[in-house]
Amino acid sequence: MSHTPPKAPSANMMWGGRFANGPDAIMQAINASIGFDRRLSAQDIRGSRAHAAMLAATGILTNKDAEAIGEGLLTVLSEIERGSFPFRVEFEDIHLNVEARLKELVGEPAGRLHTARSRNDQVAVDFRLWVRDQCDAAVTGIEALMRAFLAQAEAGADWVMPGFTHLQTAQPVTWGHHMMAYVEMLSRDRSRFADARARMNECPLGAAALAGTSFPIDRQMTAAALGFDRPTANSLDSVSDRDFALEFLSASAICAMHLSRFAEELVIWSSAQFRFVVLSDRWTTGSSIMPQKKNPDAAELLRAKLGRILGATVALFTVMKGLPLTYSKDMQEDKEQVFDAADTLMLGLAAMTGMVGDMTANRASLAAAAASGFSTATDLADWLVRTLNLPFREAHHVTGTLVARAEALRCDLPDLTLAQMQAVHPGITDAVFAVLGVENSVRSRTSYGGTAPDQVRAQINRWKDLLP
Ligand code: ARG
């Protein structure tokens, strides 16, 4: 469709009644949000169509006008989707751009669309619709990553590896158990987005500028048409609330923090010193000068991305802090932060899903590392308690002495002879060697949620049933 855009008006055609002059060019630059809020186009048109239909149903608009508006808005939407829509900075934001174009397309009825509405409730509903979709997208992305961890866990449910505290070898655990720890973390992320979505699912449309309206609108109708559970109950709160954006950002930050932690493990694990995993070529880069290198760039970037998301979170909290009720233009600063955080999170989830799916755990390296570093010292202490009825503190001391012996002899605990052990505690018998093996160690951790392969498999099966 061809058209001639109108000359920029000297005073704004939407609100210029009391203005003799248009804005300074720099004012336009700081004031306009169309450069970024065009991402709300589809939501804006959806909200306006619901509003127009309601205005007709309540007799505030004629059916004829409402139909012209509804049809015109669909034309606008198709122009936007085709990329032919003339976004104009002089119309400030997406709301005024859509309305101005509608006026060009359908004429006089376009001016009636804004009855019983303000940009304040309009932007609140548009942005909620957008953030609500992002919550759904985040849930889907998280579930894909959970499935990738689940597949890794299933492949190596009983592979032994060192478990760490303070990044020091602590006790042997299983690969499956370590992978399933991330499934738990991600499941909390998933429920945070689902909770936030349920809480934000109230419709602010109809709050108008701040006080409600004297027109006999039907807010239940617009709420239902837009998929909300109910209308918001306080018009002042409706136009000044950005909790839904803050909750989305907070949930995103926690999720990105989880991605960052696994990213760090991948950086460590893929190093030549560890060799716990091999990352696929699809998620690594080479060095232009050191031919041996395979750098875990994707993991490093994922380790860093939380910085952006947390930055956006802090930025919006800072914008909202101390704002008096109700709407203030400060709040226009909400969108870029949320857009960037959402894009970053979705990219991060996709990259991590790919990386986890493609990585190969090195079972032999994991097993070798599991057996080193006196990882079964706790098993030895527990054996002394169980078999010789020593108080745990004494058993701890005896074990510590044995570790020091082994360290001095440059060997591991199972390499000590029975005589060397009995020199430290005469009650020790041959049977002790059974608990010093890492396989036995992990098999013995059968408490609920423990690292024993049977426990791990039970959790894997539980999640296979729970995940879509
Ligand atoms: N572009 C504005 C925003 O994003 C829309 C609301 C403007 N409302 C107003 N009264 N100026 O916040």
C-alpha cells in the first residue's frame, strides 16, 4: 500500500492543542521511545482491538466506527509485519505511531479509539502482554535445558567423579547426581517464571490516565479478550506498577546466575588440567597463535551474561525507587532493560542447551580424579564409627592421621598396608579396604537425595515423568 507521510506537525497532532511550537530536536531525541518500543507493536494493536470491540459492545462507539478501527488496525499490523510501516520519531512512541497511521487509513473514527483510555494504561497493558509472553518463552527454554541435563545424567548416572567443596576434593559423587543438581536449580527458575506470570496476569486497561473513567466501560470484557484472569483492582496502582517487569528481571537474573555457575564448571572441567569434559567444536574457538588451544568461549560468555541481566535489574529498580504515584515518564526507561535482559536470557538458555547436549564427559578422567585427593576419608571415618564404635570426633582424628601418613608416603588411602593402618589404630581390619573404593563409597550414599546411583536414577525417572 502506498501513501504519503504527512509533514511533521509543528506541534504534536495528538496533544498539541495548547502548544504553539514543536519540541526541540534534542527534546525529541530524549523523549521518543519509538526506536525501541516498536517491539510492542503486536501487543499494542491487540490491546487496541480489544478496547475498540469493548467500546462498541458498551455502546460508547458505534459498531460502524469500531469495525473501521478494528479493520484499520489489522492493516497497520500487516504493514508492520511486512516491514512497510512508516515509523516516525515525531510521533514519539508506538501508541501514537499506530494511532497516527490508523488516522491516515480510516480517517475520523481513528480519533475515537482513545476514548476512555490513556497512554498510561495502554503502555501498561502492552508491556504486560509482552513480558507475559517472555515468561512463557523462558519456561520453554528452561525445560529444553533441563532435558539436556537429564540426558547427560541418564547416560552417566553411576559414573564416579570427585565432589567438591571449596573446589577441593570432598567426597566421590556421581556424574548423574551433579547433572541433576542443575535440573533442580532450573526447576526453581521455571517455577519463578510461572509464578510471576500468574501474578502479572491482571489487566490494567481501563485505568485510563490514573483515576478510571466516567464512560461505562466493561473491564471484565477487555481483560478476558486479552487472556487476563481479571482486571486490576486499583486504577492508580494499575498505571504506576512495574512489579511484573521487576519480577521478570529478578527471575532472569537468578536463572542467568545458574547458567553462569555451570559455565564456570565447564571452563574448569574442559581445561587440560581437569579433562572432565570435551566441549564440541560447535561451542568452542581456536587460537590464531596457539594451535593446541580449544577455547570454551561460549561458556565464558555465559559466565559473563549475568552481568548484563543483573545490570538491567538494578537499572529498573533504580528507576522505580522513590517514584511517587502514579505514572511518571521515568518509567519509559523500563523497556530497553527488559528487552535486553530477555534477549540475553533466551540466547543464553539456547547456547547452554546446545553446549550441554553436545558435550562429552570423560568417564576415565572423572574416575581417576574421583579416586585421588583422599576422597574416601569420610568413608573411612564412618567405618571406624560403625565397626569399632569410635566417637565420630575420634574417628575423624584417626583418619586425619592416616591421611597425613599417606601424604608423607605420596600414596592414596587404599595404598596403605594394613600394618601401616594398624600402627595408627590397632582395631582396623582388612574389611576397611572395601569402603576405601570410590564405587563403594557412592553406592553407600543411599539417603534420600544422596549420590548413590539408585537414588540418582529415581530422581531422573521422577523428572522424566514431570517434564513435558
Ligand atoms: N512511551 C510512554 C512509555 O513508554 C508511554 C506512556 C506515555 N504516557 C504519557 N502520559 N506521556 O512510558
